[in-house]
Amino acid sequence: MDPLFDRFPQLRNLLGKVPEAMIREELAPKVALYDEVVARIGGLIPTVRLCDVFPAELEAGKITLERFLGQWGNISIEELCKICLIVAWLKPKRVFEFGTYNGMTTLQMALNTPDDCHITTLDVPPSQAASLEIGGIDGVLAQKSGAFDLAIGHYFKESQVADKISQVWGDSTRFNFEPFAQQMDFVFVDAGHTYAYVKADTQNALKMIRSGGVIVWHDYHQVLHPDVMVCLGEFAADGMRIAHLRGTNLAVYHHVAG
Ligand SMILES: C[S@@+](CC[C@H](N)C(=O)[O-])C[C@H]1O[C@@H](n2cnc3c(N)ncnc32)[C@H](O)[C@@H]1O
């Protein structure tokens, strides 16, 4: 019995790409934090089905996917399908994404929103990517996949929905969100995954979201990024009704009035 790889089988995907010693060293404190936070916030953020948060008709929706297999750093196909089902049901006019990366998820959101929906997607300019100091396991994977050598947003640039998307640039903790205050129907948070970034991005998502809107976070309940759980646990303890979508690393909040 291997307490790390048997318990978190998805970490086996890293073997052969990242030195095993680096995985064990980086994960030891993360597993301890993960266990502590799961025990602490388990009751605050329930694990639910889509139909527990949204009307059951959402799950019967149809979605369109193109070039959806993605690369290292993209969300999974199940996560992608669930985000697309949410936006296909919500029919947002305005969407904001924290963390464009290659634009794979941006493309699918554009394909599944109304023609008059506009998506704004934020990332750091390539010249500043080094300032993010991506190290350890993420650094090795980024280097191996050449993820940062590819143009940010390249999945949607040549697509038929490119004119629904605007790219904006900057570190999310220094970006001016004022022009977007209460403008967004859907916000997807998937940029920096440390506590300070998740907290700032969540506060800004809350400033941008309209009544009736939805916020989705990636890398929730993920042993590689326990800070996402720590941070969302604090928002939940303050009364925010956040849920974890079963079978995914997505957390969701539906901002309903009252
Ligand atoms: C995990 S990737 C996003 C993947 C994308 N959501 C998808 O599934 O297609 C994270 C992205 O966030 C960007 N990022 C990280 N920290 C950021 C920050 N502080 N401000 C803006 N972008 C950031 C990175 O450059 C990277 O492209």
C-alpha cells in the first residue's frame, strides 16, 4: 500500500514526467493541509449534482464541443461538459474568465452561449509569465508541455466565435475590475491557485456578478491545490452557498436574490 499514489491515483499520471522524489516532497505538506481542510469544511460545502443547484432541465441540455481534448493545464472533459451545460441553460450575455491559458475552455463557452454573449478573458502577458514563479511540479509540467511557448488564447483565435471574445491582460490582483462591476452573468475562476490569488479573484468575481449569475472555480477538492479549498471554505463559513460538483474539481455558486 502506497499512502500517496494509492490514495490519490491521479498523481500516477505525473510519474515519468516529474521526478517521484519531487512529487513526494511537494505533496507531503499539501496532503496534510488537504486532510485538515476536508475535515473542517466538509459540511460547509456539500458535494452535489448539477440538478441540486440548478433546475433539472439543465441536465437534459445539448452542448457543442470543438477541439476539446486540450493539453496539460486544461480542465477535464467532464468539467468542460458541466460548464457548457450551465452556460447553455443560463444563456449569459456577459462572461468573465480568470486564466485564459490556451483558450480551450473559452472556445467551448463561446460555442455554448447566445450569439450576442460577450466573453472577456484575462491572463498575464507572456512577457510577465515568469513573474508568476511557477515552480515545482507545475513548473516541470509547463516546461515539458511547452505550455507557455504557445500563444495565450490560440484555441479560439481562428474560430468562428472569435468575435465573441475579448482578451484582457494583467495580473488579476492588479487588474481594474471597476468597468465590469455587476456586469457578469457567469464568471469562471481558474488563474492563480495560491490562497492570496484565489481570495482576490473570488472577491473580484463577487463584485462583477449580477443577481442570478453563476461563479465556477476550478481545482477545488484537488490535493495539488488545497489553498482553493481553504479559501472557499472561508467564504462558505461567512455564509456564501458554495457547492462542489460531484465527479469534478469544480465548485459553484449561484447568486440568487434573497
Ligand atoms: C490552469 S490555466 C487556465 C486553464 C483554462 N481555464 C482552461 O481550462 O482552458 C491558468 C492560467 O492562469 C494564468 N494566471 C495565473 N496566475 C494569474 C494571475 N495572477 N493573473 C492572471 N492570469 C493568471 C496562467 O498564465 C495560465 O494561463
